[in-house]
Amino acid sequence: MEKLSNPQIICHIEKSVDYSLFDAKWIPCSAKFVVMGSRARGTGIIQIYEVSSGELKHIKDIERSNPVKCGTFNASSLRDRHLAVGDFKGKLNIYDLEDPSIPLYTTVAHNDIINAIAGVAGLNIGRGAPELVTGSRDGSVKVWDPRQKNRPVAVMEPKQGETRRDCWTVAFGNSYNSEERAIAAGYDNGDVKMFDLRTMSLKWESNLKNGVCSIEYDRSDIPMNKLVATTLEGKFYLFDLKTQHPKKGFTYLVEKAHKSTVWMVKHLPQNREIFATGGGDGTLCLWKYNYPEKRKQTNSDGIEQGIIGSVSLLQNNSVSTQPISALDWSPDKQGLAICTSFDQCLRVIITTKLNLM
């Protein structure tokens, strides 16, 4: 009975497509979403759908010359809702979905595939300039201001001669005023790095001993609170970012979440303590973070160290037989999500009872 009183993950609509799906995002302030991917002939595709009367209505196809790997609306205003995408050739493009024939902004951002993109200071998320961050197989992480053509605002990459690791995931955080901003990046060798953009320095780094598939702050528009990183061998790491020990870094917990790779993590926009993870076996898991009584303590040496809480599994559901490649919660309707998987199927998911959590 307890499981029934928890939130339920329901597959509301399912639709097969004839191409590989890599990413999906809700168009803010609408019942529409975009899905991005690659056709068998090696071209890219962006499709727009609308959820209407319990069915999916196909709105538009946007064909691209290169496969599209990732996208975000988060550096655009609610009025414009421009989509920024990264492709397999390292190009960063920004589109007006009303007229996507010619990109509003285009630049060759990287020498190789852009694996991940994140945005901040658009859509009322964070403060300061509208910025994008891209992570690539070429080993670099770059920050872009769409108002500034062809030149990144910042570049984080290994020094000449150092090994370049494949950057798989990036995220913005700490954007609570116009000066502060932090970027987290995860790499194929298990490295996690946090860069402070205000001081242009490496704030913290660690190694999770496993490729980092996805990384996300619980909220990007508040002082740093929590960070979740998911890995190849079925685990996720949750870091408490309130207190950084000079030697031990941030306190954390490790959870064996899936029987296979944890491909993605996504926090609920309406409640930062709840997040979903998607596994290589097609399972979605819903988690809740429980804070400890105290968030920090002073050690015998007089230095403060964080105290980690716990996570509880609220629900899990197998929605696919293939890995979940992406999930995006609707910013407007709590519990509504769109997810894609490697079985060439997109699914509209409804999660119930989240308002009771």
C-alpha cells in the first residue's frame, strides 16, 4: 500500500520515430516540446510536437545538415524562446522556431561533437548575461554570450601537452546575482570539475572512478546548494555544496540507482529536492533528498565540514527496453515530462502526487 501512496510514473503517450533521438526540451509557456536527433543518412532533425487532448500533434520538422546532439532554451527570454543546439560537427546554432530556416547565431564552437549544452539567465533562470556553456569531445568547455559573435567568453581546457578527456556533460549553477556563476563539467574518465566564472579559476575537482554521463545543480538560480552526478556503472553521487572543506572538498553520498549506466539526472523545477534518473535498462527512478538536522559541523581542527543527508526512492518504472537518453520536466505543469530513449521512441510521462511530497 505504501508504494501506491507514493507518486506514480505513468507513460501517457508513446510515439515511434524513424531516427535516433538524443535530446528533448519543453518549449516554455506552452504545451509544445522539441526533440532532436540524427537520421540514418547522417543528417540532423529537430521536430516540434504539441500535446493536445491526450494526443501528440506533429507541428514542424526542421532538417539540418549535421546530426543534432543537444539543445536548451535556458539562455533565451520567455518572449523569444530561442533554441540553442550543439551538433556532431562542433557547431553551435541558435534558432527562432517560428522561422528556423536561417540560424539567428552560428559559430564553429568546437573541433569535435558537442556532447552537452546548458544555458542560464534566460527564462528568468539566474542573473546576469544570457550565456551558454558547451562541452565537447575535444576536451574543452566553453562559455558563449549570444550577443558576442564567434568568440567564447571563457575557455576551460587542458594545457598544451596534457591529455584531453572527452567532456560528456555540463551544467550552470550559483547564478543568484549578476556577478556569481559556476560551471560543473563531467568527463569520460570520471573527473568532475567546478569552475568559478567570476574568478576564472578551478573551484573544486574530484574523480568518481567512472565516466560521468550527466551532471546537474538542483537549482541554477540560487547560491550553490546540491549537485548530482551520474555514472557509467549505475551509481549517482550527490554533493552538498554549502560547505567546502579545504582538503576533503564537498561532503557527498553515493547511491546504486540502476543495474546499468545512469544516463541522465533531472531535478523537478517546482521542487529541488526531487529528481529523476534514467537508466540503461529503460528504467526511470524518482528520488527525494532528505536534509540532515545540521548541514555542517566544526572538526577538532576548527575547520567546518558539511554533513550529508539521505535519499529515498519514491518510485521506479520501466518505460523502455533501451537506455533513456534524455528527460525534461515541464516548467509549467508539475509532473509532466518528455523523455526519449534509444528505441527511437518519445514518451510523454505523467508523475502523480508530486504536490504531496
